Amino acid sequence: MSEEAGKPPVVVVSEETSVTSGTAVQEKLISAARVFSNLLKPTYGPRGLDKMLYKTNGSTAVTNDGAKIVAELMVKHPAAKMMVAMGNTQEEACGDGVTTTMMLCGALLEEANNLLSKGLHPLTLVDGYRTAMAVASEQMDSDAVDVDEERLLGVAETALTGKGTEAAIDIFAPMVRDALTAVEESVDKPGAEHVAMFKIGSGGLRDSHLIRGVAIRRRVLMDSLPNDLVNARTVVIGGDVKIRKMTRTAEIQITSAEQLDGFVEAESERKSELAKALIDSGANLILAGGEIDRDILHDLADAKILAVPELDESELENAAAATGATVLDSVLDIEASDLGLAGSVRWERRQATDQVEDIITIDDCNNPGAVTLAIGGAGETATEEIIRGLHDALRATSIALENGQLLAGGGASHARIAHAVRKASENESGRARLAMDAFARAQETIMATLADNAGKDSLDAVLEMRAAAREDGPAIGIKADGEVGEVPGVWHPRAVIEEGLESSVETAMSMLRIDQVISARGD
Ligand SMILES: Nc1ncnc2c1ncn2[C@@H]1O[C@H](COP(=O)(O)OP(=O)(O)OP(=O)(O)O)[C@@H](O)[C@H]1O
Ligand SMILES: [Mg+2]
């Protein structure tokens, strides 16, 4: 008899802990992934619908943006959490293609599940997926085309499609492209960080426009301040424009009226000195991060200088970048080279209520380092969604500008990948071939969903696409109306598609490698 007999089994975890092993593990993870990707499916593509998100604090958002939905869902399931992490990575890396990535990962796992239940080893699947990914990369090498002016517009349009900008996409897509090309001269890599968003708060979507500079919402302090400046030399000051208060409490005994006069005079002299320094600098526009003294403001108004106080840090930085000015610490050390140039400056009085303030627009800057997309429309929730769409489009378009390679959208590239992987699998003997075929089928979830969301039969669409992908020639994909056909002008940066595919494969593989789930919560 062995020593172990008769002894109670060793318990290393608490009683509530449940341990799942074997294929039940993958089934558990895969069903969570399925729920998650099914949740996003209806939002996918040009005919995708929106989700309304209602948070515990009562705030709502209406969105079609995968990243936003993922960020707002408080998922608990570990498999779903892995997918959330993947979605966040895609959003950070590319700003677009989050829904694609989620759906691909879900499909890869779904396909895996079928093979696992037939007895395939998880690591065989992992190997097959890895080989397939290498074939996919090669196919992308041969399908990628170079970016040009027209296709760049296509990239912006594709990223904006279905994101609430539909009614004015002809305005927004050029705005996105022009915003990035406007900053090209003065920044290394034009990107979304060089483009500010400004909600006009009135009018309609079609009033949206690009400002080659910045827009600021502030009260203009005096009616007599000049308006409609042209080629305004601009000074940007980080802090206050006022005389410094004594830092220590000092008591000054004044014994005569002359002494008091002298004291007041000295103070006003110091103010004049500051005003003089500003006027002498030749500035027409002064932007300050802090307060501007009333007396100094009067002097500036007399000298026909527009001065705007209390800008926040990002406004100051953007204004300095747009005009080419240096943000100064002190008024007294202005040098000619610190001044920037604003092509045009105008301000518009808004009715004085609690919220509405005047809008000051600094526009037409030459080679601006920062520009602004002014978005028309009064609805807050709708404007937020448009900003998300514009942000995706800015990210995608800047990636296209930076690495210059594009792939066709509408499922066209995924269909080509599926075809290439299938072809490559024919040379593969053994079970890895099954995994590669599964990978190819998973790609087809993209076209199936696009067709489905447009109200078309997804199986027919997939079969038609399979046939089309055999031929070289113009990209054939699912058009916005759900029909199979040429999709000219539907472009993604290669990186958006490639990184999305890579991370979906990585995430799926890491789930397939898990052999036990040990849950302390007992579920
Ligand atoms: N005009 C169009 N015609 C056909 N397909 C289009 C068109 N515009 C976009 N698409 C396709 O729609 C899909 C993108 O949909 P969507 O923007 O909803 O998802 P995503 O980009 O993956 O995720 P998200 O934008 O939420 O981060 C891509 O396959 C894209 O090629
Ligand atoms: Mg998108």
C-alpha cells in the first residue's frame, strides 16, 4: 500500500474555486469572445448601426466607434478582457479598424472551436494560424498600392464612413486631408495631435470648416478692441500681463498726500512700462495665459492691439504653433524673433449668457504647426460622435501619409488573403492545413458582415467574393449597398489592416494556449 492512501487529498485552493480543464476551457473562452464580437457586428461598415451607451452616472453616448464601445463596457469575463486589451492596442496604434480586429479574433476562435471539437490539438491550430499569417503578409505585399492625392481622400472617406458624418462626408474628408497637409511643412510627422477640434455650437454640419490656425471661445473684454486684423504679429505670453504684487506683506506708512500720489504714480508707471514693451514689440495680437490688467488693456486698445486673456495651456500652445510664436514667460523680454504671424484674426460677439462666449478665430496662418477643425451643429451627443469619426480619419490618414502603402477596403483585401491562404494550404500536408483553411474562412466574416448589415445574403456574397478573389485586377469588395463589385476609393492604410489582423491572430492564439481556467469566483 502506498503512503498516500488513506490521507485526505491535498487542497491548494479554496472550496469555491472552480477549475476547468481540457477542451471545456477553450469552449468557455470562445463563447465569451463570440458574445463580444457579435455585440459589435451590427455596427460594422457603412450600413452599420449605432449603439447607445448609458452610463451609471446618467451620461449617454451614441456611437458606432468600436474603441468607444469597448472602452465604455465594463467587461468582467477574462476572455472579453483580453479582447478589450486588443481593441485598445488597435485604437492606440491606428485609431481605426477596432471593430474589424474584434470580429476577426471572434471568427478565428469560432473556427478554432469547430476544429478542437473534432479533436485537433490547440498547438496544431496555433502553428497553422502562424503559417497562414505569414502567407497573409506576403499577399499584402503584393496587393498594397502607393498613396496618391486621390487615394488619400479615399482613406479619409473610408474611415469616416458610418460615423455620423455621412451627410457631409464631402466636406469632412477633404477637411481631414487638408488639415494634415497644412501642417506638413512645419512638423515632422503630421498627426491627429496637430489638429484641434472646435465645436461651433450653432448652424449645421455643413458649416464645418478647416481653420488654418485656432479658434478660442472667450469673452472679448472691450468693444473698442480691434477686429478683423490681417497679418497680425502675434505675441503669446504664458502668464499674466500685470504688475507683480508684492510677495511679502509690507506695510507702507504714508504720511502725506504727495506720498500717496507718488505711490500710485509709481504703480501706473510700471503698468505703462509693460504696455509700452508690448506696443513697442510691434504686436497686433496678444494672447495671454493669465490675466491682463485693465489699464494695460486700455493702452493696448488705444494702440489698436487685440488682447485676449486667460487662454488655457493647449490653446496657448496651439496658437503659438499655428502662428510660429514663442510662448514667453515675461512681457519684458520680447524679442522680434518671438513674434508669430496670424494671417487673419476676427472675433464675433455672442450673446452674453452663462455659456456662450465670443469666438475668436485666428486663421490663414502660413505653414501652421497646428490647425483646427471647426464642427457645426448644436447637438452635443451628435457632435461628440463626429469628433470620434474625425479622429479615426485623422489617425488613418496620417498613417497613410507616413508609410505610403494602402490596401483596398470593403473586405477586398481580406478576400485576397483568404484566397492566398487557401492556395498555400494545398501544399501543406497534415493537420496544419485544416487550421489554415479555418484562418481563411475567418477572413470571410468581414465580407459576410458587410453584406449582412446591408441587408444582403451573406453566403452569396462570400461565394461571389471567393470567385472574384482568384483574379488579379481592380479590387472587388462589398460595396456600401451590400452588392459585390469594384470598390474604388475605399482605402485603408496597410498598417490598419495588417496590425489588426496580427493582433487578432495573437490574441486568438494566446487564448488557444490556455489549458486550464482556475476561477476563484467559482464560475
Ligand atoms: N464606402 C464604402 N464601401 C464599402 N465598404 C466600406 C466603405 N467605407 C468603409 N467600408 C468598410 O467598412 C469597414 C469599416 O467599418 P467600421 O468603421 O464600422 O469598423 P472599423 O473601422 O473596423 O472599426 P472602428 O472604425 O469602429 O474603429 C471596413 O471593412 C471598410 O473597408
Ligand atoms: Mg472605421
